[in-house]
Amino acid sequence: MDYQAVLEEVAAYARPYAGQGQVADYIPALERVAADRFGIAVADINGEVYGVGDWETPFSVQSISKTFSLALVMAHSGTTEDIWSRVGREPSGTPFNSLVQLEWENGIPRNPFINSGALVVTDRLQTLTGDASTTMLHFLREESGNPDLAFDQAVAGSEAEHGDRNTALGYFMSSFGNLENPVPSVIEHYFWQCSIEMSCRDLAAAGGFLARHGLRADGSRLLEAREAKRINAVMLTCGTYDAAGEFAYRVGLPAKSGVGGGIIAVVPGRCTLCVWSPGLDARGNSVAGAAALDHFTTLTGWSVF
Amino acid sequence: MDYQAVLEEVAAYARPYAGQGQVADYIPALERVAADRFGIAVADINGEVYGVGDWETPFSVQSISKTFSLALVMAHSGTTEDIWSRVGREPSGTPFNSLVQLEWENGIPRNPFINSGALVVTDRLQTLTGDASTTMLHFLREESGNPDLAFDQAVAGSEAEHGDRNTALGYFMSSFGNLENPVPSVIEHYFWQCSIEMSCRDLAAAGGFLARHGLRADGSRLLEAREAKRINAVMLTCGTYDAAGEFAYRVGLPAKSGVGGGIIAVVPGRCTLCVWSPGLDARGNSVAGAAALDHFTTLTGWSVF
Amino acid sequence: MDYQAVLEEVAAYARPYAGQGQVADYIPALERVAADRFGIAVADINGEVYGVGDWETPFSVQSISKTFSLALVMAHSGTTEDIWSRVGREPSGTPFNSLVQLEWENGIPRNPFINSGALVVTDRLQTLTGDASTTMLHFLREESGNPDLAFDQAVAGSEAEHGDRNTALGYFMSSFGNLENPVPSVIEHYFWQCSIEMSCRDLAAAGGFLARHGLRADGSRLLEAREAKRINAVMLTCGTYDAAGEFAYRVGLPAKSGVGGGIIAVVPGRCTLCVWSPGLDARGNSVAGAAALDHFTTLTGWSVF
Amino acid sequence: MDYQAVLEEVAAYARPYAGQGQVADYIPALERVAADRFGIAVADINGEVYGVGDWETPFSVQSISKTFSLALVMAHSGTTEDIWSRVGREPSGTPFNSLVQLEWENGIPRNPFINSGALVVTDRLQTLTGDASTTMLHFLREESGNPDLAFDQAVAGSEAEHGDRNTALGYFMSSFGNLENPVPSVIEHYFWQCSIEMSCRDLAAAGGFLARHGLRADGSRLLEAREAKRINAVMLTCGTYDAAGEFAYRVGLPAKSGVGGGIIAVVPGRCTLCVWSPGLDARGNSVAGAAALDHFTTLTGWSVF
């Protein structure tokens, strides 16, 4: 596969969509990014990375970090799988910050990719490692090969200032006994994780273990093949907020999006992609990013279906 | 792949689960089936069918018919895709017969595999063909190569007698203007479709077009490859009631289950499976059937992820 | 109390509100009424009736009939009170035609004044009397002293044509086993009851038993004092759709409204009022009617609080 | 009316119910109270107080404080009534600590007597007075004539330790912009208010202004008559959690209950009652307290209906 040629064709197709949709504006630090930026990168399973457009420009990973925190909890838990008694694996069927389903289901979030579920995962990672956000940062540096990755203090601080909804989720789950650490500490680590700045290049590389059935960039094993497949399954059914069904239908690849405008996607056994364009549709997914992935699978025929 | 050997190993693994769970008891005709029956069949993409156990025993297809009615609507609609303005493609996040989400979303069902969505699809098929249930029966006879397939009048009649919930769904959607035909007629065709009796052999063969990217048993085209993939995507995200995430996680294949105890599953490009065992778990999926598919993907490594 | 003078002052205050709001338009027969009609009547406990404006013009009683069907079920049940195992007495907290709460609470409607609850009451009255709608019509003729009261066939037929939502409610409750009679029969009686045409004069007189602690116009006992008080309690907490709290706050009297624009209200031990003006607010209550009752209690000081 | 004789008859009737139900056990300080305590007091509008049983034993007022914080906000707001843009007046139709309705209604609680609504009221009182809990304590001392009333530090501290659900409510409303003060401060004042210890005697006397149409114990005006009636209306429709309809039906008086086992009730123009017995029914209302009020209205005929 000539990835470079495919990416150029994909970019030509998707760039007209860049600028459509709305840039996330709930915190000032995100709002300032130009809506029409566009970049895409592919990392093949040998670690070669190809890219087009703004593929080396860092952006805020936001909810894409949820994929990595889940993987790290699974890696640190060994074979116990105890996280799944505290968070489900089912699509939520309601907007991503909903407390409704959480109340119906006694404080057990539906899946690890809605905010409540990610708080539970972060809480578990905190218990397992003693420092959830630093553990993730170090992991991302190693897998991306980029030692300069860092938290964005302005973004994390701004999230905290506007974080009442997530704080409410934390206390609500705590009232059901579903957090092990103090709520403010869990919230803080969660915001630090979301604030990490990475480029499409960095993210495609860092997500390589998902295409390599659990092997890290250096060939060592992070997860069993079975576990890596399971993360892909959760990405496909729950990775794009309340549009997971639509995404599976159009794109047909496991994917996880963030309100920073990034989306990572996995072609198991072949490659990991990352696309970035800040304009979001009504459900919080990058408009041009979704168009790009749609066209990528059309060109390559690499849907999982 | 030596399908026969694999199926035998799968059956040895899954048979101890046969008899677990509850046989559907909301209508007498289903309740009478022994819970510990077990059969499994695979149809490869060349039409060869392999089977083990009770793989030639007919059972009530029930909700598995929803896969076929969706495919037939797509085939008869040509390129218009108009069905998707009347039914969504997102997992429902609530039990399969819930009216709650339907009320929130103004009579547009979340997806074609919950009962409300299937009624919309049947309604559309009725409009497109003039006789939704007969159209499906003829299609299933041709694809399975079994001219003896028939409606089970006792089951259809029994469903109608106990069909108040589905009738309520029909009138409720009608109140939002989302049915084209009279409610009683749509309900009737829906129950006839669900009542069709087929064996694992019949269903694996009839679902072959899903593994052949849209080609029928005789090589003619039912659906574009893109459309067949989309049905697989909907099966993976919505095909097993409120356990679709769990199913994707454990099995990793597009699948559709029915309360008769059958499940069909697709390995795109390779084969279509059907497994049957009447004991159901709390979410309505066959206990032994799910165990069998789980073991099948473990043995073959054929998850889509 | 000089009722005639009070009513004239009330009418002067409330008439400017006549014409505000929307006339119910879900059936043609209601839509045709001029929005700015206004009438008010008071029947004192001795049966004297006073009125102003369009107080002798018949209009469609609609949901006001729910008060009378509840009273008739209680009167025909004797001391058993068995109706309360099938319908609750709590405010609903959701719009009056909601299926959501009905699903949560297993087919038991929250109270007798939402549509689902009224269907249960009608169903019970049908069982107790053999002809629910005729029983009510005869009762209303006797209590109002107006032998010309009749069903409006056009309205009842039109309701049936647009009655999918109520039919859905009926089948939904039937699926929980909470209807004794066939759904279409219950729906039909319900629509006939709603279609009865009465004037403010008729309704104020017919509702006299609520102010007389259960005594009918002829002095015979319809209900025990305790039972009449209980109907007033249900009217106060549930009688004006999702605005019962607001109504209690502003008006402070037990009341029941209908989408025909009528409202009856009770001053226990003193009088029964009926006001009519077809323009409805967003919650389905007459705008000018609510203003009139508000001013009536201000002038007389006759809130129950 | 010979109040003393009535109370003795009421107590004889209700005492067998004392000990039924469950004592609130979510905080240790409440759990320790013997379930079978029973006291009742009546304060007539002249300030005479009568009592029977444990009517002089202090208990934790808990949610009964919500009545007083609402009255104090109305008294300090003058004629503006601005509180009603931030909290509704409708019954909630869901359990008292539900976040579901709060999410549906964009952070505006349904009424001031559910926890979320009481937090908004406390927040407003804090802004108006600078010290919500002390303002209330002083008011209660003056109205009850008992200068020894005090916060119970153990109860307030224990509430704070187990207060995650209320903290979640606070942050959730804050995320909608519906709190003016910092969440922890609002929560703290709320818990202090709930922790106040008062006897039936104290509470009947302190609630006298509700029966006197807004006049305080010293004859000065706290609220306009209209405003006092409105608080009574909110008590009747929303004062006993999800059992307000049932309470109106059985008792027919405005009332407010607390999980400490107390209930205050108002006979407008006549008297204010307080009954106490710690055993609660499933909806959080005192079993013996409800029985006592029921019998009181039966004996006196003083329902508002």
C-alpha cells in the first residue's frame, strides 16, 4: 500500500470539509484554534509514519486519552479484569455527559469512553500506579518516540475552572461507592490527561499497539492480543460519543474521537491512523476527520466488515 | 480451514452451556422447546455448509428476521437510502422494547433491530413490495435452497394474542407519522416474518450474502458491497439487544440474535455462521450460542478486530 | 357573597386575556372555535347558578370529563376503593401523554387525570356499568338539569382518527395486564366521554357535588364526604397537567382543565365554578380561564390555603 | 376546639404505628434514635401550644428546614419573587434526590423542597443575608421562643461526610450556572440548617406564621398573606417527597416532612401542628406521623378540601 499517495488523495477529498462545524468553545484554550486546520497521519505496524497537511502540529488530545488510560489500566491489572465490575461495555444511547443513565444504573457508567466511565478508569489507574496522569504521559512519550510531549497547563487549568459537570459526575459516582480516590484528585488527573498536546504523527505512532495486537513500539508486550482486540471492540461500539453506530456504518473502523478535533482509528493488523481538524459536528466528532476516514476506507477497502 | 473439525471442537466446548438460561416463555409455542438443544452450522462463501448437533432442526427465527427485512428494504430501495430518515443506526442503551427513547426522539427508533425499528422497516418493505412477509419467505427459500420453509401459523397467532406491546409501539410511531401502512397490517406482517421456521443450516446459507459482500447464492447481486458492510456494522453495534458491546468485546463478529435461541454471525469475506440453543440469558441472547461463537473466534482468530 | 357582582369584576379582569394562547388544533372540530370566547359561571351549594359572558355556550368538555368518570367509579365501587391498585394518586412530573413514567412504573399510571390514568378509570367504569360513556352522559344530564346534553359525534370521530397516541397508551397498559376490556372499546368510550358538549352553566351545576361534600343536586348522596374531599385533593395536585403546582400556587383551589378551554374549580362547602376560554397556554390550560380563577380567589379570599 | 383532648385521642390512635418503618440510617447520628418515640404538638394562632407524648424532645429537623429557608428567602426578597426563575413549583414525580429531572430541565430544580431546589434556596438566602444558616437559626429561636436552639455539630459533620450526592447536585446545578455562591459553602450551610435540633413544641410554634397568613409570633409581618398561602400550596403539592398526592388524599393539609421523623402541617387560619416519630415509610415520611395527621383531620374535619 502506498500510504503517502492514499493520504494525499484522502486529504484532497476531506480538506473542503475543514472549517465546517464548530470548534469546541467550552474552554477558551480550545476555542482559539482555527477551525480549518487539517492533518492526517498513518503509522504502519512496522512503525513507519506517513503524513499530510498539519500532521505535525500538536493539538489537545482530550477524550482520545481515554483509549490510553483504558489500555494502561488493563496492562497494569494483569489478568484480573477487575475494572469491568465498575464500568460497563455497552454504548450509552445518551449524550456523553449524561447523568441519567448513571442514576438508573447505580453509579456504574455504561462504558469507559463516556466521561463518567473515564473517571472510573482514571481512578483505577491512580490506585494501580500512584500517579495516573504522569504514567500516561510517560507511556505516550515512549510509544510516540517524542520526548517533548507535555501537559498543557492552560488547558488543564481551564478545564478545572469549567469542570463543574465532571466534578458532579465524580461526586455522584462516589455517592454510589464507585471511586477509590478523593474526587478532586481523580478530576485533576483526568484533566491533566486530557490536556496532553500531541500531533497526528505522535498519536498514530502511540496507538500502534492497537494495530499490533498488543505489542508496543519496541516489540515488548503491553496487552494480550485478546485484550487489544477488546479495546478495539469498545472503540467501535462506544468511541465516537452518540454517533458510534453512524461511524461504524460509514467508516467501519474502531475509532476514538476528542473535542480537540482529533480522531484515532485502527485497521487491525495493518496500521493506526490519526486525523485532526477542529470543526466538530453536533455530536462532538471532527467533520473533516470523519470525512477523511470515510474516504480512506473507501479507497483501501479496509473496513473491518 | 477444516470447518467440520472446528465446529466439533466448538460444540464440545459449548454443549455444557446448553440448558442454561431461560427459554422464551411469552408465547406458548416457544416455551415448549427443550432448553438443551444445541446446533451450529457454517456456510462458507462458496455455499458449502457444515454442521454439528441439531443443525438441521427448524426453530423460530424471531428477531433474526430483522436482518433480512433490512437487507430486503435496502435492496428494493435502490440507491435512495430513504429508510435512514425514519430509523437511526445508533445502539439504544435501553431494553429492546423500550418506548422511552422512542418518545424522546419523536417516534424515530434508534436502530432497525429493536422492535420499533423493525416495525418501521417492515412498514417500508410492505410499501415497496406490497407483501412484506411473503417477500421475505420467498427470499429465504431461494437463499437457503430449502423450498419447504414456511410460516408457523401457531407462533404468528400466538404472537398476535400477546402482541399488545408491539401494537403499542406501532400506534405510538403512527402518532408521530412514522408508519405508512395501517398499524394492524404492519404488526401482522412483522409477526409472520418472526414466525418463520428455519434450521441452522438454512440460516447460515441464507445469510451468505453478508459474507459475500452482497452477492446472493446464485452469484447475482443483492446489495452493493458498501451496503452489505453497513448491515454488518449495524449487526455489530445493535444486533444483540442491550448486550451488543459485550458481544463485540467477547466475540468480535457482526451478529443478530433472536429469542428463539438462534444467532447468526458473519466473518466478512469468509463465512456465515448460525448457532442455536434455546436457553437465553437475561438480555435475550442464547447462552450456549454466545459461548459457541466466543470459542469459534478463539479457535480461528477470526475476530474483526 | 354577591356572586353576580364578583363574576362581572372577574370577567372585566380576565377578558383581555381571552384570545391569548393557542386553540387546541390536534382535531379539526376543536380548532374551529374562536380563541377569544369567554364565559364564567358559579353554582352555589344550593344550586343557584350565576354567569357572565358566554356562560351558556356549549363547548367540548374534553379532560374535564375525567373528574366525573373518577367520581362515578368511586360511587359504583362502594367502599372497595379497588381502583387505587390500578392507578396512583401522585402528580406525574411529565407531560400528560407521556409513556415514559408508565414504562418505569409497570403500566400503573401516576394518577387518574393523565390520559393513561383516565383510560384505566374508563375501563373500570365500563366493567362496573356495562356502558361507561352513557352512564356519564346520564349523570351529567341529571346533575346539570339539562336533558339536551349529548355526545358530539364529529368530535368523537375526529378524536378516533387522530387517536394513535391514546391507542398506544391503551395497548401499552394492556401489555401490563392493566385493562379489563378490549383496548378499542375502552378508547371509544373514552373519546365519547371527552366529546360531550356542555356550557359553563352546565358544568358548574354538574360539579356541585364536589362543593357539597358528595351530595347530588337532588340531595341524595353520590359519595361519602371523605371521598368527595379526596377527589378535590387529586384535582389540586394533578388536575391541571404539568402545571398543578403553579395552579395551586396562583389559584389555590382544586381544579380540572380540558383542552377545549374549560376549567372547573371547587371552593369546598361554598360553590363550584366553571370558566371557559379556548386559548391555551403551553401546558394546555386556558389562559383567560386561569387568570379569571386567580382573580376570583383574590377578590373573595377563598383559597383553600 | 379542645386541642388537648384531640391530641390525646390522636396519640392513642397513632402510637401503635410508632416503631413501624425504618429509622433513617444514612448517617450514624440519626440511626441512634429509638424508632418508637412519638410526640405531637399544636400551636393555635394565638400562640398557645398543646402537646402529648415526646413533644418536648428535640430531634433533627432535617428537610423541615426547607420550609423556613423558603419563607426567609421570600421575606428577604421583598416583592421581587426572583427565586422562582431559578426553582420551579411543580411536584417532581421522581425520588427526592433525582438528578434525572434536573438534567432534563437544564439545572432548574422542580420545586424548593427536593434537595436540589433547597440548595438553590439556601444559595439565594446566603446571597441575601451573608449567612444563611445563622439567619435561620436566629429566626427559629425567635419564633419558637426557645433561645437554646442550636446546630448539632455531629449531625452536620456526619452529613458532610456522607454528602457526596448533595455535593454532586450542587456541582451539577453550578454547571448550569444556577448557583451564586461556591458549591462547598452552599452545601455547608444546607447541612447546618438540616442539623438544627427542635422539639414538636418548638416547630409548631415556629411554623405559626403559616397559619397566621404571614404574621410572626410577635404580630409583625414576615410575609404577605398571599405569600404565606403560596408556601402552603407548595407544601401541599411538594412537601412530602414522592407521596404528596397520597398525603393530600389522606390528610388534606399542607405539610412538610423530614427524615428525622418530624412532620409539620398547617390548618390555615387555625393552627400549626408538628408530629414526630422516627420510623419512616419507603418514601421517607414518618409512619406514625402520617397516621396521626390523618386521624387529626378525621376528628376535626379540618381538611382544606
